Amino acid sequence: MRDLYFVHISLGSNLGDRFNNLQQAINAIYEQVGDVVEISNVYQTPAWGFSSDDFYNACISIRSFYNTHEILNRILKIEEQLGRVRTKTSGYEARTIDLDILFSSEIVQSSSKLMVPHPTMQDRKFVLQPLADIAATVAHPKLKYTVAELLDRTIDDAQITQLTQRLKNPKEKYPLSTYQYLTIEGNIGAGKTSLSTMISQEYNAKLVLERFADNPFLPKFYEDRERYAFPLEMSFLADRYQQLNDDISQYDLFKDFIVSDYDVFKSLIFASVTLHEDEYALYKKLFDIMYKDMVKPSLYVYMYQNTERLLQNIKKRGRDYEQKIPADYLNSINQGYLQFIKTQQILNVKIVDISDKDFIANREDYIWLLDQILE
């Protein structure tokens, strides 16, 4: 997973449908930049530094895989998409949308295009008032005052009016919590752990991740499959069964739903590929006894990636014991998953081909993937 950056952004508009301009900007930021964590109230404020119609102003906080400079480039494109035209004249002017980065988890950033913290935010009540709604206790890294203190101390005495109308968080468009138990599955290197983690962060879900890293047989298996296949599959089955039963039965009052990066049936899929016929027959008897009493996911998502992409992903994440995985082994695992999906009568299954997508590097691909899951 890439590093996450936490950024506060100021929004303003005084041309056209001002409220809708703000909403469209937030929607675009969610789709192109990152998760919208909090949204302030909307305030009507007089134009600052020039004569024009009143502005509508708000602030949001976002969480993104893009760094601060990348975020700046993306919000400048969003301004263009929403009709802002920057002229070469000096001074302030009316605009359909104005987006400014105020704070960043990168603390201080300075270049010809970007200065963070915003250099004049402490003098602008139309920035401080909405920012105080969502970041009152955040301290300015240079001035050492909190946002609430800066609001009290500012010399700007502009009259500001709070609107009763509230902006909507765009992620409400993706009601993932309707699936009380969501399973993300896929082949080795498909990105199921990354997607599960991203969904849990954005949608307040309880995250259940497979504990493969603690399995002592896994590195040995990739060195000597014949010898270690059966103890590996038995240890995985026992651990998956215990973890899923424990985590799914323990309801978390502070989470909206559960998302897991595996389903226990993967044990049978992998066993069918790695075990000899007599070993598999014994294994399946035990599996059937355990599986019939387990809670099934509300939605089972299988992320398909072609073998070439899987091998690239495996190489990129750099686990030494995975580097010798052959392509035919990945093909066999994929066929096992597809055969399992074909035979399912009770599971709600969604297959999504992500072979040409990179939902970690590209926010647009992540949004596309959510659309596919909820289609």
C-alpha cells in the first residue's frame, strides 16, 4: 500500500449556482483525488479584496494516496473542469470555483506553485470559519495557534452567514454497508488485501485480514511443495475457520459492516491444486464439516487479473518466498476459483476483471471498481 496523506482544502464560488459548484467540486475531489473525510457548513461571505457578488465558502478534509503536489495538480484540473478560467491580470476576480490547500500531513511545503500552510489563511475569516467546523483543534505548524485561536485572533471582521443547506459526502452514493459481510477474493497478487483495507478506511468497516504472514509452513511450501502442501493447507484451514468465526460473531458497535480479504472456501480451492488425490479426499471431509456452519458473505467479489499482471504484482511487492511462483500454478488457482463460483447456488457473487486497472495508483480506477461492485 502507498502512503496516505491528510489534507484540508478550502472551497469557494461566486459565479453561477454557487452551492452546486461547491457540491460538484467535492464530488470531483472524491472521484479524482481521495476520500472525503469531513465537510464543513457552507457560509455566505463578502468578496475579499475586490468588489463582486458574495461567495459561498466551505472546507473539507481528505485522505489520499497522492502527495500534496499531486493533489494540487489534480484540483487545478478540477477547477478547469468546472469552468474556472484563470486570466493573466493581477488581483482577485469572480470565479465558478476556487480550491486551495490549507494544511497537509506533509506539514510544510514550498514551491513556485504551492505553499502549505496557506500563507494568508490566518487573515481570512471566510477560510477560518468553515475550517474551524472540521479542524478547530488543529495547530498551524508555523504560527503555533489552533484554527479556533486563529479565528478568534483574526483582524478580518467580515460579516459571515451560515447557510442551513448542507453539502453531501459523495461516498453516500456507494452504500456498501448494505452488505453486512463483504468478501473480497482473488488470486495471489490480485490486490484483495489492498482493496479491503481501502474500503474499511473509507466506509467505517470492520477489517478482517488473512494471517498468512504468521504461517510457518508457507515459505517452506514454496521451496518443497510435495512435503509441505498438506500441513500448509491444514494449518490455513484451522486458522481461517477460527479467525472468521471469532471476528464475524463479534459485532462491533462502532463499525457499519464487515469486509474481509478472503473467504474460507479458498482453503478447498488451494487444496484441490496442491494436494494429492487421497490427501484432498481426507481434507474435503473435514472442510465440509466445518463449512456448513459458517456464516456466508452477503456479497462475494472475485477480482480477476490475468497471469501476467499477477506476476508483475507479486514481483513488485517483493516477498522473497513468492518470487518463484510459476504461472501455471496461478492459472490453476484461477481455474479453481472460477469452478467454485460456477457451482455456487447460495452465494451472491460478483466477478470484476481488473486486469487493465490499478486502483491503488489511480483514484479513478478505484471509483470504477466500486461502481462495478454495486452495479
